[in-house]
Amino acid sequence: MASSQSFEVTVVGGGLGGLTAALALRHRGIRVTVLEQAPQLGEVGAGIQTAPNASRVLLGLGLREQLEAIHTEPQDQVRRRWKDGSVVGLTPLGAFCKDTYDAPYWHYHRADLHRVIMDACTDPEGPGPAVALHTSSRVAELDTSDPERPVAVTDDGTRYASDVLVGADGIRSRVRDLIGGEDTLVFSGEMAYRALIPGDLIAADPATRWLVDRFQSTIWYGPDRHLVHYMIRGGEYLNVVACVPCSDEVAEKWTAPASPGELAAAYPGWDDRVPAMLSKAKDDVTCFALHYRRRDPVWMDGRVALLGDACHAMLPYQAQGASQAMEDAAVLAEELGAVTRSGAEGALRRYVDRRAKHAGMVQDASLRNKTFYHYPDGPEQRERDAKLRNFTGESDLSYEWLWRGTPLNDPDRTAFSYQFPH
């Protein structure tokens, strides 16, 4: 039987949400073990956006210097029309976000961001006990025969007992299944092509050179499909997320490789700049079937709780999936850090109470954007474009609501005056 001084948490899943939770718990003096089923800890080759709400969490964990070394900062968020590329909405980012929300809007290569958080988890000089990371550790069973010490049992029979177990293991969460969570998974009918296009190819072509002249986050709206792109690693790559109706093959397989030709051909009749850009992709184009979860406030069972996509997987149409997982991580650590082990279950209940409604609202907004982004040309499209010209947020959620607040009760854990030369 562990004492209250040796509070232990097992986090299942070593993605961005799981590692942010591990780091935030470490900062509260809690001993954390992370179990990752993959043979290596890492992230896929793709870009990621952290809006001010997520940046604030990461900066509050002491990562400012490391993030400044790997980020790319877009100056604007631009919304374009599919047929002629005309700008229908423009939102300032860059200095505006730091001045207005006291936190930046930054882009990263997912692997770079993952490495920064992982290094902070294991850094022997960091605050709190270093996180123990175990790869090739797929959780097969949970043993909750002692309700105060849930045990994760991996495929090879290794047992990891702790005071709290956190399932941060993604949209097809094993932990969720093992606690009897409802099957809330919904197929959207859409898929996303993801590609990293070499920035030197973009810069060398007069038709696409504009993409490197000023870093922006761009969304093109069209009938039944949309396109998102932005630079990462200071222009080394253009990250592309191209959302289109899903093929039968990808729907069945969840993921499948694709060719640059298929990617470019997915946007027939679009502005010439679109095929000029997409045709420069290399052979690492991948298609992902897009699923989400229906809103469900049941995120815990005793001392087992869920985090991130395991409980609120959302479509990428608010660019908030990882950001909401990071907010979960911060609140979970705040609640668990305020109790001894006897109060763990109550802390998990408060964590769910503070996060389920908020994350659910972002889930709903992301789903509504599936319709909002894809109107055929006509009255609804014109009404949408008029709304975008006076932009405060695409859906019912304003950026003011999404980006300004902190999920934490303790302002010192997120207050971060962002003053330095712009």
C-alpha cells in the first residue's frame, strides 16, 4: 500500500495529450509512468497548430525557450474562395494574438513539439520526479480488483499499479473499452489527405512563391471539400490538410497511402494555385478517414479517467483536438495535485466536471464546421462569406471564448506576460 507521499499515476498513451498530462503531473510532484504501445515514442510527419489556449498551457509548463526554437508564427489566418482564390476573411495572428491574448498562435512539426514535451518529461533537472516512459507496452487488460490501485496489464503480462490510471490512448482507446465506455464513434463520411511539401519547391515556383513571402494559416472553402495549409519549420515544409469525401478503401482501412496526383486531382476546377501547390507533394501523402465521438460526459470509472481523443475526439475543423487535450492535461494535474491519494476519485470527478462541457462545445463546433466549410455556391455560401468578412469565429464559438480564457483555477500556472520585441 503506497503512502500519500508516493502518489502514482499511470498514463496510457504517449501522444501529445498523454505527455502533456505527464509533464503537468510531474510539475505537481506526482510520479508518472507512461505506457505507449508503439515501439518508439514519436509523432507522425505532419503539422500542428497551437492556438493561444494551448500555448498558454505549454508556456505555463516552462517550455517557452524550447518552443521558440521550433515554432513558425503565422501572421494571419486567411479564408479563400475555391474558384478564384479571393480572400473572404482575414484574422490577424502574430503580434495581435500575443498582445490580445497574452499567448501566441504558433505552428510546429508535430514531431518537434512532441520531442520538446517528451524531453521535459524525462529531464533530470526538471521539477518533480522524472517521468518513466515505456514503449512497446500495449495495455491488454485492467485489473481493478483493488479499486484504490488500478492495474494496467500489458500484452507481455507486465503489471503497472498506481493510484490513478489515465487513458490518453486516442480515438480508438483501449482504456475506454476496458472500463465499458459507450461506443460513441461516428464516421464523418470524409477523409483528410495529409502531406508535407518541400518549401524550396514552393519558393522556386512563381505560382506558389507567395506562400513563403508571408507566413499565413490558410483555409480554402469549396463545395463538399476544403483545404488547409501553413508553413512549418520556418518554411522548410508546407503542411497540407485536404478534406474531401471519403473513398470506400480509406473508409474500410482508416488510413491509406496516396499519390501527389490523387491529391491534386481531388480539387477539380479550383483556382490554379491549388493544383500548382498540391502537385509538388512527394510520395509521403497519406489519407485518413475522419471519425469523431458524440458528446459523452462519462469520462471516468472509479480511479480510471479518460483524456483527449479517448473521450472527446473531434473533427479537425476547429484545429483544436490537441489543444483541448492539453487543456485536459492542465486541469487533471491541478485537481490531482491538490489532493492526497485518498482524494483521487473526487479529484477525477472535478476534472470531468470542469472539462466535459467545454470540450463538448468544441466538439460540436468542429462538427458544425463540416457543413459551414462545404456549402455549394449559392445563398448559404454567400451568407457565410458575408459573416466571414466580419470575423469573430466560424461557428457558435468565438475566438474570444476559445482563446482568451485559462482552464485553470490558479492564474499563476498560466499567467505569462508575453512581452518581447515583435
